[in-house]
Amino acid sequence: MVMELVTIKEVSTFLNVKEPTLYSWVRNGSIPSYKVGGLVRFDMEEVKEWLRQSRATARNVTKTKTKSSGLDIDNIIKKAVEDVTGKRYNTSKRETSPNQGLRKEV
């Protein structure tokens, strides 16, 4: 079997995604790729197989969808900032305020 190596532009067109998205997928290892002389190349058969496997995975994810665990990212950030800095975190402004809302120890 002969490998058919193609460029990022060809895979971008084939998958109908932007090139920066593909570079991101290459960096995090999401899509099979090769580095040839410093250039990113793809084996088209591997890309097609990856695509088929992604479809099956997407179906499984849809079926196993669960309700939100109730975690609110703003509250998580707020608590973490307050714990580390002793400063109050304003979620609407995304900034901290020194000594605002601190309680005196009794």
C-alpha cells in the first residue's frame, strides 16, 4: 500500500475546516499527521479512517450526554482567586479588588 501524502491545504479543503484548526489538531495529536522536512503532511487514507472513527465517537458522546453537574465556572474562579490572593473576584468585570469584602477574624 502506497501512502498518499497531502498538504495541510488539501486536508483543510477536504474536511472543510480552516488551516489554523488543523495546525491545532496536529499540535495536540488529535489528527494523524507526519512531519516531513519540517512540513506537516497527512496520509489521506489515515485522515479518512480518523474521520470515520470520529463519527462513531460523536454518536457515542451524544448518547451518553448527562445533565450539568451544577458547577459554575465563575464561582470556581471566584473561590480560587479569593483563596490564593485574599482579594475578592468580580465575575462581571473579571477583575480582583484588594481587601474588598474581606472579613476580620474574631
